[in-house]
Amino acid sequence: MALGWRWIFNDPHGPINALLLLLGLPSQGFLSTPSTTWLFSVLADVWKTTPFVALLLLAGLQSIPSDLEEAMRLEGANPWQRLRRLTLPLLIPYLGLCCLFRMAQAMGVFDLIQVLTDGGPAGSTESLALYAYLNAMRFLDFGYSAAVMLGMFLLLLALSAIVLLVQRRFERQQELT
């Protein structure tokens, strides 16, 4: 997948630049300027992980009993009210799970960045996982790399705790209303 994105964003031989040239526009260095490289790396990562999130949310939608939605419809609730008062509150656990998975995947992104840009240009797309790898494998500083990974783990643990606390608080508010 990362090789495909590298080809798509290639300057000047990728399909996006070929289309730009056909339209009479100059080709763009999507992965060669620090200001745009991070944006297109994030775009490729989001493209890669969106189907997984969609499957989780689809499972959540399928777990909502249809009789609850039918009851709300019979009582005169419009689609916005059904979404706000039934669907979203019942999807909160699934949204929290999606958030946790995406945070873990985003913090550990390595292969995509390695293949697309190798952390460049000028280190502008270097993720923490790639930074730890480069310190361990290129500079043989295994202790520092382990410390970076431990810090990343602790940061992910703290962010996960925050997501779970927010999720519980929202669920409690829904129980009270």
C-alpha cells in the first residue's frame, strides 16, 4: 500500500502529476517539500486505516436493536433526534474503541513513513517509531531507542486513559438524561 502511494505521489511520473500535466498545470513535489510531505503521509495513513474503523462502526450500527429505532419513529422522532438520542449514545463504546485503535496505529506508524519518505525531507515526517528505529539501527543507540519507545508507550497509556474517562463520563451523562 505504501509503495502504491509513493508511486501515486511521485514527481514527475505519478498519476496525479500526469493528470496535472494534462491539465496544463506544473507537476508538484508532494513528497519532496517539508510543508506538504506530512499532509500527504497522513492522507495515506488515513486511507489505509479507514476501512478498519468503518467495519468497527458498522458492527456498532448493527448491534443497535431495530425495535428501538422503530419505537422512536412511531413516537414521532425525526432522523436527527433518532441519531442524537439513540444511535450516537449506543455507538459511544465503538467510537471509543476506534479512537483507541487509531491512536495506537498512528503512534506506531513506521512502515508507511519508511517506504514513502524514509522520514524526510529534513526529518519532517519522522514518526516516533521511525525515530526510535533510526537511533537503534543507524546509530546503535539501543538504550535511547528503548527510552523513546517506553515514553511513547506511557504517552499512549495516558491518552487511552483519557479516552476511557471521557467515554465513561459521556455514558454517565446519558444514563442521567
